[in-house]
Amino acid sequence: MAGNSTASLSNSFSMNGGNGTYSYSKNSIVQRAASLTAEAMIEEVIAESLDFEKLSMPPNTFRIADLGCSVGPNTYIAMQHIIVSIVRKYKSKGLGPQLPDFQVFFNDQTTNDFNTLFTSLPPERQYFVAGVPGSFHGQLFPKSSIYMVYSSFAFHWLSEVPKDVLIKHSPAWNRGRIFYTSASDVVAEAYAAQFAKDIDSILNARAKEIVRGGMMISLLTAVPDEYHYSKSGLGLFYDALGSSLLDMAHEGIINEDLVDSFNVPMYVTSPKEMSRLIENNGCFSIERLKLLEYGSDLDVPLDTGKHVTHIRAALEGIITAHFGNEIIDELFDRFDQKATVYRHLDASYRKGFLLFLALKRQ
């Protein structure tokens, strides 16, 4: 079904399921490497900020939710690390004999491949499991039912593409591009406004679900405060993907109007921006907010093919929904060829930045 606006589709697409060549489970190594840099901080913040007294602990069941879990092994590794850290906290307080049952809720869009997710569950897991389909931009759980929320590389996805970037003759019309990092400031401002709206919705929903004193830990793709958004290495790859789509439009393979109505529903925030949004919302206190760097030791030349396959695993669903699946292989072959010019990217573009965020429900 081609020809739909990405504004209406972005809230329903998922990462590629299964275990094939272009599946997310086979192409989420970047997320895993970045998450590893945050493991020590997760353990620290649980030890320092998880307050059992405010939680009226110990409960019979400690409920944890992973929002935007997708299908790969990363979510299981993260959940195990969090539970081990919580158990260590229990024992440090002399509560070892009173350990609760742990229940983990795996959440993602209704189109997520939950079958693959659950068939690959670790057999020796120490927690009960449930799947919760739906958008994390709205409420997913009953009031005051969750003790901890975790989210990795999820909250940077927008609920929808900013409407103004899709409207012809709008100052923010993003004609000929599929992302904002190489566009005008007004396009970037439209993306920032949509992100602010979405983060407020996410925080309000979590404030209903998380018990007072409960925590939310999130990892987001980010840039340093002093960076201009045009310095995003991810933006360069999206530009190459958009250029590939335009080439196909100019050759009559696809309609150019379809390209102009397609934008990637993702936004890369900064520490100052995120801090301001959380403080404006007022439902959570910031326990930890730190920008982490990863990938600075990447070899040159860069393996652009891996980056192209990674982007395919993430975006194939939304591209197929908009353009149809007939163009996918040719599009990514062209994209791969264009991306080779980035093999010798300047180090400032090759760095990855991760925003570590730990919040407590007030």
C-alpha cells in the first residue's frame, strides 16, 4: 500500500522482525555497543537513587517495563542487568530474604515481531514475562503499577512527522529531503517542536503508570550542546538515502511527490534541550543526565555497508508502507553505493553520542 503520508504511518511501523539478513536482531550491534557504555551508570543510579522506603517496599512483585523493546537480544541483556542491580540493592539493605518476584513487560508497536521476541527468551531468566503492544507515546499500564521503566534508542522516534514539513508552500516544507539535519532552521524547529510535544506526552503517560519514587532510565541518540544539528553523521546517511530516492524519482521509477511527502520521524536531542523539557513537565526529578560518547575508536575506513544495513533494518517498514516493497532492494543498492563516499568521514562525524537519563517519579 504505497502513497500514504509518513505523518500517519510513523506511529505504526516497527523494526524488521525475524532473524534474516536485514532483521533488527542481526543489525543492532551499534545499539548494543552504546548500551554497554551505560551499564555501570545504570548500576550506580539504582544503588544510589532507588528508594525502597518511598516505594513502600518490598512489594510482592517488582514490575519493570522495557518500552520500544524491538526483537533483538539487547532487551534481554538490559533486563538481566537491571534485575541483578536491583537484587544487589535489596541485599545491601538487608532485604535479601524478602526478594520479590520480577515481572518484565516488553512493549513495542502492535506490528512488532513479538513471536521472534518470545521464542528467543533466555531459558534461565529470573522473571515473568508479558508483551504489551502499543505506542509508548500514550499510557500503556494501569495507574501506579510500574516500579521501573527502561527504554533504549526508542524515545527519539516521533509519534508523527511534523505536519508543516509535508505541506507545500509551508515555510517548513522539506522538499527534496527526508530529514532535517541538512534543511533550513525552520524545518529543524518544526522537528524540535514535535519532539517537545512527544516528550511531554511520554512523561505524562509514565507519571500515571510509575509509582511515586519509581524510576525511569532511558538511553537516547543525542548530540552535544555545542553541536549544530548539521554535524550529525546519521544525517549524512539519511541525506544519501534521500538522494537515492530522488534519483529514482527523476528516472520515473517512483513519483517525486511521494519523495517530498516522506520524512524520517526521528529527532536527535541535546542534554540542555532534554533537561529543559523534563523540568517544564514537572512530573520527574532528574537523578542523572549525562552525555556519553561511543565509537570514537572506529577504524578508518568506515564500514559503510554495515551502517546501510542497520538503517535498512530500522526503516524498511516505513519505507515499504510509503513507497511499496518493489523498490526496496534497488533503493538500498543505490544507497549503499552513495554511502561509500563516507568511508573516510571526519572523526567528528563518526562519533556517536548517547544521552543517559535517569528520572524519579515525584
